Amino acid sequence: MEAGSPLHIEVVFCPGPGAAQQAVLQLPAGSCVADALRECAFAAPMAAAVIDGALSVGRWGRLCGIDQPLRDGDRVELYRPLRVDPKDARRQRQRPTLKQQRQQRLSGNLRR
């Protein structure tokens, strides 16, 4: 890449399950994550939340600071806080209810 040529950056945010907002930006060389957030229409209002620590930001799935310099082709991601620990959520989904266990015992599908 030539010095001074523009950077092509993608900014992504998922406000909830199954929903995603995405923007492709062209920024000047030497731009950082904060510049991408300011230029992105949906992310600009969230920049203050990133600075306050309410939202996290990363590049290609790895947390980074807002002063992180960008390279051509980078993907900036905004992360919302987790409501439930993923391990606990999986345990809850996999744990059969007592009623299901009784039904399985009665039908002979579950051993003690």
C-alpha cells in the first residue's frame, strides 16, 4: 500500500441477536479506531459509551483501544456487554428439567 493512500475500513455492531449494522468507510492514512467511530453514522453516538467503558471495541475479534492505528482492510467491531455468561447459558440449555427426567425414566430411556 502506498503511503498516504486511503484506508478501506469496515465498522460492525450487533445491537441484538440476529441483527447487525455494518458500514464501509474510506479514511485517510494514519487513522485510528476513534476516527472510524466518529465517521460511522451509527457508531458516532456510541463513541462516548466506548470511552466510558460501557461498550468495548475491537479489531478482527480482538479487543483494542480507541487509539489503535488502523490498516487497510481492518474490521472495527463494537461489542455490547454480555447479559448472561455463555457457559451458564449453555448449561441451562443442556440441563433437562425434572419433568423431562421423570418422563424419560418412566419410558425406560434414562438410567439412574
